Amino acid sequence: MPQHNLTRVEAAERASLLSVTSYDVTLVLDGQGETFRSVTTVRFTAHEGASSFIDAITASVDRLILNGEELDAAVLRGDARIELPHLAAENELVVDARFCYMNTGEGMHRFVDPVDDEVYLYSQFEVPDSRRVFAVFEQPDLKASFSFTVLAPQAWTVVSNAPTPQPEDAGAVAEALGISGEGLAAWIFAPTPPISSYITAIIAGPYRGVHDAVRSSDGEEVALGVYCRASLFEYLDAEAIIGITKAGFEFYEAAFDTPYPFEKYDQLFVPEFNAGAMENAGAVTIVENYVFRSRPTEAIVERRAVTILHELAHMWFGDLVTMKWWNDLWLNESFAEFMSTLATAEATEFASAWTTFASLEKSWAYRQDQLPSTHPIVAPIEDLADVEVNFDGITYAKGASVLKQLVAWVGRENFFAGLKAYFDAHSWSNTELPDLLRALSEASGRDLDSWTRLWLQESGINVVRPLVEADEEGRLTRLALVQEPFAIAGQPVPSLRPHRIGVGLYALEGRTLVRTGFAEVDLDSALAEVPLELGGPRPDAIIVNDADLSYAKVRFDEATLATVLARLDGFEDSLTQVIVLTTLWDMVRDGELPVSDYIAALTRHLPSIEQSTALLVQFRQLATALGSYLAPEARPAARARLAEALWDMLATAPAGSDQQFQCFQAFVKHAQTPDQLDRLAAILAGAAEAPAGIVIDTDLRWELIIALAAAERLDAEAIARWRESDDTAAGRRAAATALAAPATPEAKSRAFTMLSEDRELPNAMVAAIARGFGIGLERPDGSPVAAEAPLDAFAAEYFARLAGWWETRTLEIAQTLTLGLYPPASEAAVGATRVWLDSHPAAPKGLVRLMRENLDTAERALAIRAADRADA
């Protein structure tokens, strides 16, 4: 199924012609068959005599009535639009159509639970997919009131944006539709306030819920609901979820001085969700991985809290006040990202949330900002094809980083006073960048034009280095900061930006690096002196951007680099440690630090990394270093050394601690030698005990199974037996990953064929098989695993099929295949990617962007390998 575009010009023209008053949408959702019925009545005003269109991706249109006149749907219906000729000043349009259930996490997603065969439905509409469920003017600035009526099985739960009504007998509604209402009930929801179509929602099925309430700052009681599938309900820790939610309500209402804008707040954990969560007004959908059926890491528990608070922040940023067009997506996402971290740090138990932000979100932003696809935070969005791939590290994490600086620049009190004025002026309407800047400028008295141009409207990142001078006796005589642009081929060279940046001085006392000095520096040109007293001994370490005040690539002087590589475990502050780790990783990626040195140093110092997300990120980076950046012939030995070091850590880390748990997960991933794999096999079989403090629960057991399958220690029959013991959706996905993991032509060919040809695979299963396919695609000599006939080499098949995926599959599936099946980094892969890009100048913009990013990733890996070999 192709992606259907809408340009910014078309949206602006349509908005100039018409204004939408209301939608009445009736849905018949029994979960059976391939399609469902949707009847939409939309009322709108227009320039009399004008023509326009309404968006609808339909299976069929049975009736099309405009202002009482029956129109010929066969003539006016297109692939994604219905033409509307000769509009009146006041219009009523009725579209009676059938739409398709989806298995891709877009539109109306249908899931059948293998545990009990129950059907679960949920909608996912951002960016342009409400048109897959009802006829709609699909653009954020055509807000309207939505009234939903849903006919569904009587035993189901149905949730939408408005409070859930008591289900009624379906007879009258069914009779009006000309269908039988037997076995069905009718949920007739009250109209919503004016909202954009992409934040409307319908969730239906035998979901089970827990209910509570919170008193809003305006005195109104707001009902709270937390829901999940019936077969997961025993694992739903609703009390913790509601506790985080209530803390968020109190924090945001106080910070914004604006009451929660909707009547209720439901959170629904739904299956096979593509993202972390979606901010549907009053009916937030969240990936059900956050319902923990097995032990999670502390990092994942914290991530759930941040996600809950991120979506709650959207009720103000995005839902109450919405961007006019997608170029101002940052008004939604950057603010929600910043506010959720602030709220997590100040209103929950996760006080180190800014360390988490620096480790996870900010490293995501740095990585994204150094790709050839980098773009300004306020990005030029000309059509839907632009925005659909723009939910990235720049829009989220760089935007949030810059907002953190803006708060410091205008002052926190002024910042929130400006937001209060912004909400007061623009509630239930749409805004653009100048609207927010005007409110912040008036509140703070600061001119933000220059700041906006440099930080929001220009792309790229700058490098800040220390300039250190010492005399012959080793006394520090000068300390300054030097700023330079980081240039990317094909992108504008970034301007030098204003920074408020911290510099920390550290002296080694025993095994500890003690901070002996700290200064905040205003750096707004190429050079700034650090205002610290000179003449003392040269510090053992000088940390630029200590306290993580600014957004920049930073570097160490030579002496500091030697110190941190040797004494990374000497930092007592987790945030400073993360700043150092981030800098080391960035140096590896730029070829300035041999990846072998990074792996060796990090392996030695892993015991000192205790903050859960920081440790999680380091293990992810180690996996990239070992799996992509290190030369293929060096990987087995390096993995074996790391695995043995991790095994030793299991005995020294506190039993049952998060650190020990993550170390065991990493050992499972990197176990390499026969002896190491024997240990895993014995633990899985129950012939040996796991290390004290480690419990092999359901999900951890699957990690062992996947690792042993990848090493060809478990065959398909053994994997099938394990699947029978966990015949759940999660178990089936894990088994699919295990079946695709062995480095054999048979396993890889089966996986590739399923992914590229089986259209019945749901989105989550596609991702699971792609994960397994990506394990062990290269042999130790760097050669690829061969494909079985009739397939050609996997790389050749990939490039031959790539364009077709984007012509026939939905965006989510096409993206997963483009990223998940891309061949391992090699000169051949780089050459083939360049040829493909040169020969497909008219390919979809989203595809071209991802392929340019794939190319950059492959080229970077080859350059890192070359630098590492040169240093050996």
C-alpha cells in the first residue's frame, strides 16, 4: 500500500477555502473480516462555488452525499482523496464507506491475542492516518469538534477522546445503518472540544482497566484510567503508573498555571505499537512493552515514567495548542521532551533524569545532527513525505537541549510566564514559531531573534575545545575555549553559536578525580577565556561542558584524554561521567580515538558505571563497536574478552542489582567461546544455576534462546518447543527472532523471503524477524552469509527490491525493511548504495533520506576500522 502525499501548499489553499465545524463519525467495529464500515457526517463552511477535496483511504465508498445531493463516488473517489465540487457557503457531507483494518500499526490496527483469540483494535493517526478510518480534512490547522459513535461487541471496552459513556442497545443506531445490531452495543461519545484529527482516537476490545481520579487545579475532578489486554492484566502495575501521572498533573498545572484542558485522562497499553506512545487527547496509547511481564532494567522503568510525562505534557503542547503545519512540529515534541525530563527530575523518584537525558536523548541528537540529513529544529516541511521521517533526534532531543538553554537564557520564571501567556492567547487554536517567541520575549524582555536564527533555524553542530597553556613547572597559565563549526558535505556550515558552557577542573586524589574548580563561560564567538584563577598546578583533567549546560561536540586536551582513559572510574558524579563517555564515543565515531582503545577502556571501567541508563547506552555502544566498527576478523576475540570480563563482573556486582542484571544480559549477547556458550546452554537447560542474584524469567530466557540459536546450539525444533511453553504474542516474536538468528543460508534466506514477500506479517513480527536476520550476517573474514537459491546475494536482492517496498508497503513497514535489511558495512555496500542513489533521483524523499543515512553509517564504519588498523 503506497504512501499518499499532501503538500503544504495544498493544505494552505484548502484552509483558505474552508473551515470545519464538526464531525459525526459512526464506526461498526466487530473486528471480523478485512474491512469495517465508517459513516462520516462533516459540517463545514466554504467559499461558495469553490471546489476542494476530503481525505479518505477507503476500500470502497458506498454513498457520497453533499448538501443532500447524491454524488457519483466512482467518479470523485481517488486513491486517498474524494473530490468535492461546487461547494456552498454552508455544507454537510456524508461519506458512507468501508475502510481496511491494518496490521502495520497505522490507521485502525487489529491484533488477535494468541492466548485467548480475543480481538483488540486501536487507532494510530499521526501524521496522516485518520483518513484510514474516516473521511477527514487531514491537516492540523483544520480543527473541529469530533463526535464518535461506535458499534462493537457488547463485552468489549471502547475508549475515545471524550469520557466513555455507558453502552446502549445498538438497535436504533444499527437500524439507521440498515444492519443487524445483534450482539452489538452502541457507545455514543459526547463531542470533543476543537482538536486536530491526528489526535482523535478509538480503542476497542476486551481491554481491562484500573480507574482513579485526580483533582485539577480548577477544582474539577479528572477521571484516570489505565488499560491493557486481558492476558497481560496480571502484570499491569497500575498503581505506579497512576502515581507518576498524578505527579505530572500537579507539576504541569503549577508550571503552566493552566488547568488540564480535557475531561478525563486514559492511558492504554496496546499491542504491536510502532512508537513509544501517542498523545491522543485524553486517550493516550502506549506501547505495551511497558507492561512488564519479566524483570525490566531500571533504565526501562525510568523510560516509562518519562514517556508517561512526555505524553501528558502534550495535552498542553500539541493538543490544547497545536502547530499550524508540520514545520513547527518542535512546538509539540521538543517541548514535551524538555518538560518530561524536567518533571521526571523534579516530581518523581528519578532524580537523575538529566543524566539519563544526557546519556540517551542527547547522544541521539548528536548522532542525528552529524548525518547528511541534518536539518534545523524548525525544519522546512513541504509535504507529508518530509514530516513522516522527521520524528528524529533533532526534533525531539536537540530541540529539548536547546530549550534547556533557552530557559537559562530568559530565566525560568520568565519562561513559564511566557508559556502561560501563550496558552491563554492560543488555546484550542493553531500557532507558528513567532507566536511563542512573542510571548517569551514579552515575558523576559529579551530579543530572541538572533537566538532563534542560530539555534532553531540553522542546522548542524559546533565543536568546542579547550586551549591549555602551562609553564615549565607545570603551572596553568592560560585556559580558554575555542569554538569551530563542524562541517558536513552538502550542508550549510553552521554559524558560531552563543553558549553558556561549564568547565570543570579535576585533580587525581588517590583513585578519585576531585573537582577543584568550576566556571560557567559565555562563549559567543571563536574564543573565550575561562574565568578561573591561574597559576596553580595544571589539572589532571579539564572537562568541557561539565554539568551539560550546552549543546556542542566537545574535545579533551591530550593530557585529559590520557587521564580519563586511565581513570574513567574516578568520577563521582554520574553526569560528569556521562559527559566524558559521550565525548569518547564521539571521538571514536570521528576516527580520533581507536575503537580498540575505547573497547579496552570501557571494559575495564564498566564496574564504575552505576546509573542505569548510562550503563544501558554504553552496552549499546559496545555492541556497535564490536559488531560494526571493529574489523570483522578482530570481533570474535574481542567479544570473548568482553564476555569473560562481564562474567567476572557478575560475581563482584551487588547480587540482584540492576548493574549485575545488565551485565548478565550483555554476557548473553556477547558469549562467544565454546566454554561461554556451554555456560548459557547449561543455565537454559537447568543443569547449572545462574549467577547468584540472577533469575531466569520468561524474557531473559528468550535472550538465552536467541543467543544459543545464533550460535547454532539450538535448532528449529528446540525453538518450537520453547515457543509452545510461551505461546503469547511476545513469545511468538522472540521465537521468530531466534529462527532468523543462525548464521546459515537456510535461516537467513527464510527470514529475508518472509520479510520481503509475506504481506500478512504484522509490524511487530516484521521487526522481530528483521532483528534476527541482522544477527551474524557477516562471517569472521568479513564475507556475507550466502543466500539460498532462488535468491541472489542478500545485498543484491535488497537493492533490487528497495524501491518496490516504498511503492507497495505502508510507511512503517517500508522504513523497517529499508533499515533492517540493509547489508553490513563494506566497500561493496557503499558502492552499491551510491549507485542506487544516483540511479533513483525521483525516489520518495523519505527513502532517499534513509539511504543517505545508511550510506553515511557504512562509510563511517569503514573509516573507523581503517583508523583502528592504522593505530594497531
